Amino acid sequence: MELTVWQTYVTVCRLGSLSAAAAELNHTQSAVSRQIAGLERQLGVSLMERHARGVRPTPAGEVFRRHALATLNAADRAVRAARDVRDGAFDRPLAVGATPSLAAGIVPEAIRNLLERAGSVRWSLLPGLSEQLHNRVIAGDLDIAVVTDAPPGLPHDPRIDRRFLGIDHMVVVLPVDHPQAGRGPVHMQTLANQTWAEDNDGSAALLRQHAARAGVSARIDLTAADLLGKLALVATGHAIALIPGVLTCALRTDVTTVGLVDPPTRGIYTITPRRDPHPSAAPLLDQLATAFASVRPAQAAHPPTETGAHAAAPALHDGIRETPHDKRCRPEESS
């Protein structure tokens, strides 16, 4: 089987459209269809199924997609490694992943501190949701990722090491002229009749859980494509939104935040592959712990338990090692 056909299949899965994949790959749609059909004949199994907005992998197709992606990533690394040797560049770039809120401030700060201490290190930063980043670490596409245990939580996998950084308290982001702007922590009941915007299922689940504990419901009437879109909806007065507390220092100037009484929380973790760790991964872990501590108030020194607002793995589970940091942080500045 040619890897170019595998690349076509993975691209179709990622975009959910034969025509979009054809445009990205500079092929005709009929050529893409023929490649997928030929791959299905070789495998003897149906890989794609149509739905109202395009195509998606079948259960067998999803399993094949994950393995195909790992193979393509490995092939790409092999090509780059060979070319690095040819060009005399033997240093391996540090591939870092982070959720959007962490990529907006804490992770770049930690990388800057790493570079100040370690000198020149080639690196890249890839934002993504926790599940996506976990899969990329397993596939060998990332050397380290900073993720959260927000719903649906973090999977247990003996191929990775997981390190607890701390607890992040969610806050509510508001337009600067909102009646609650500049006030202290508020009860959820105060905001129950507001229009809320959300950009991902994990954050929406935290919001609904918090509202349910308060005996109210949250009206999530608007959906944004990403975090930047959610903040734009808030800035223009269409909604308010739940966001990670770590994002507070990186917010745009036309929004502000207010804390919640007994806020929803999420655990922040780093994950790294157990095999072939990058030499700069361990020093970056220390810088990430320092950067996280610098922007958070005093927090729990141990990973959260199942009784909290979110669930996390025990300190040792399925071969996953976790090392909590006993850090105490400066009080968070008011928004």
C-alpha cells in the first residue's frame, strides 16, 4: 500500500469531505474517491460512510485512521531525520502541544525560560484539545503536551508519563460594561438567566455541572468554533462564557472576568512518551510547573480525586506515573 493513499485517507477523515480533501491535496474529487475505493478493496473493509454534511470513518475506518496517522508521522520523522543528517543538523526539534488556553500564555512563557537557561533549542508549538494532543503524543508527533482532565477526562495509557501541575479554577468572562464587571465572586444563580457561549464539549460539561450543583441551568444558546470566537461573542455583548482561569492574563482588553463561588475546576497535567524522551522535555516540565504557579492562587498540592468537580487518575494507575508539585502561588490579580 502506498503511503500517499494513506495520506489521502487521513486527510479526508480530518476534513470530513472528499471535495475539501481534494482541494487541499491538489487532486480532483474523483481521484480522491478512487484512492479511497482502492484502499477499501485492498483492506477488504468499508472505511467511509456518508452523512448529511460529508463523510466520516466507519468503526473499522477509525481504527485504521489512528494506525495510518501514526505510520505517516513516523515516516515523516524518518525523512526529516535523514535530511537533517545530510544537512549537518543533528539536533532534534522539541515538539510541544498545549490546549488553546495554555498555549496562549503559560506554555510560551515556560519555553522562553527554558531557552534562557538552555540556550538554542529548536521547537514548535501545536495547540489542540486534550484528546487530540494525547493521541499525538502516542503517535510520536509530540515530545510533550500540556493537557487538562476536563470532561471527558484523560485516558489511562501505559505508554505515557503524566505529571500533575495544579488545579485551574474556571472563571466567567464578561463584556467590560456588564453589570457584574468589577465585582467579587458571584453565585451561579446570579448569572442563570444570562446567554452563555461555548466552544467545546468539555467546557460546556463543566458549566452544566456547576449550574446543576447550584440548582439552576445554564442557557448555552451560542456556539463558537474556538476559544477566540467565544471571546469575540462576549466582547460584542452577545453572551458571557466560562473560561480557564489561566487565560485571564492573556485576555483581550474589551472583556473582563468575575470569579464564581465554589467554581468548577480542572486539573492541569503534562504528558510525555515513555520511550525515546526528548532531552529538553524534563527541563521544560520544571519550567511549566514554575510558569503555572506564577499565575495561579494557592492551590491543592495533589491531583484531584473522584469526588471533585472533575475526575483524575490516582497517583499510580495502569503504569502511569504522576508527580504532584507542592507549589504555592501568588494570589491571582483581580480582572
